[in-house]
Amino acid sequence: MRSFLLSITLCALTLGFVACPNSCGAKKSAASTGAKQVKTFPSLDFGTLDSAKQEAFANIVNAEICPCGCAKTFAECLAPGAHCEPAKVFAQWIIRMLAEDVPADKLAVVVSHEITDGFAAKPAHIETQGFGTKGSDNAKNVIVEFADFQCTHCKAATEELNKYVHKKEADIMLVYKHFPLHDVHDMAKKSALAVEAAGHQGKFWDMHMAIFMNQTRLSDKLINELAKEVGLKLSQFEKDLKSPAIAARVEQSIEEGKRLGIHSTPAIFINGRPFHLAVNEYNLSTRLAMENARSQMKCDP
């Protein structure tokens, strides 16, 4: 129970969810419609949620916009007969978070950010060609992770993503892209180059994991030792480390991250839209269920 609370709170604080002008504006827009407050939700399963938490749920969804982009509140898009399946999926996530004792005020901010600047955002084109991938090349859902090899949160997120893709590899393509925060992490960019160089010998993911597992003690010497451990030909590795093409690939990834507005890592995108929840199996499954339900979105008059 505590793990969900800590991860949600940490995510909100580290990514600055409290300062979200677009999301806050969206909430004002939802409230200004003059919509009737919805208090009952027969299509949802509240489980053992007590009356106070059910009221907290009602307050959150009545103040938020519809995830399907309809000119309605989230609450209205949960009404029987409403054609907004993603709203039902996300509503059950909110219920679970309340059951896990996530404070309603913090939860409301995360929900608003995930809808307005996440699921309902305009998808961005993200270049994936030539970057490290795993899962299915023909997957409907593409997860892109921008990360820094010396970022502790990136290591945790990567471990969760790897486990999730391993379970769902037929349905997902995971793409790893570089966003080294080299002003604070002195070995981050060198690590990115090393992983790309390892990729030239078919060892991208081996080196990727080796560096993450040793992120607290990285050095030029250790990177060469890790290259040996994963089975690289050192002469080729050292040559590739200096390759202009590899340097250009890392720089392209950094510049694309800046264009997308990334200012911290990890930054996760699902089908070109930001993902703002803590990275774990339940949260990823929820968002992907919402993505798969996009065909069941229809705004009724």
C-alpha cells in the first residue's frame, strides 16, 4: 500500500505536477461548463471504498475534464450510456489510488496532469529508427523512454519497463533514447556513447543494463571493464566510441528531448503522448488499456 503512495507523491514532486498551467486551465474550463454535479456512478466498482473516499472520488471527477476530449466533465463521461471507455478505465485507477490512501488533493493534481498533458495531449512524432528497441516491431503500442544512465529514478523505471515488456513483448515496442544530464552527471554522456557503441556489436541491451547496474561507480576504466564483461571486441568498441555517427545519434536524441520539453528524467511517452504516472506494472497497464480503448471514444451531444 505504501509503495503506491510513495511513488505517486515522488512522481508529483519531482516532475513538478503542482506547477501545471495547462492542466489547471483545463480544470477551470471543466468547472465553468455549469455541469450538474454527478454523485452516483453505477458503472464503477468502488469495492470497499468508504463514503468519504467515494465523495473524494466524486469531487475529483466532477472538477476534471473528460479524458475523451468531450465538452463534458470526467464525471459526465462516466454516466451510463456515455461512450468513453478510457474514462471508466482511469476512474478505476483513481478508486484504487484512494483505496491505497493516496491523499485526494495530490491525486487530483496527478489525474489532471495525466489527462490534459498526457492521454488527451496531441501526439508528438518521436524518431525511433536506429535506436535500441525490444518487444515487437509490429506492436500497436510504442513506449519511448528518455533517460540518463546516472539517474537513480531512471534505473528504477528501466527495471520496471523491462519486466513489463518481458510480460507483454508481443504487444509493446520499447525504445530507449538518451537524455544525459551532463551538467550534473559527469559520466552520463560517455555512458550513452558506450551503449550505442556496444549496439554496433549487437550488445546494446547488455551494455545498457551493465551500466545501469553500476551507475554509482562509473568511470572510463569501469566502462572498458564492462565492455569486456558483456563480450565486446575492445578494439572495435574503442573505435566506435569515437564514431561521429554514434555521437550524432546521441546528440539527436538530446535535441529531440529538448524539443519535446523534457527537463528531467526519466521521461516516458506512450504512442507519442507523455506518461506522467509512476512507472510500475499497474500504472502502465492502466494507460495501455486506455490507449487500446481509443476506438471506443465518442462524444455524444
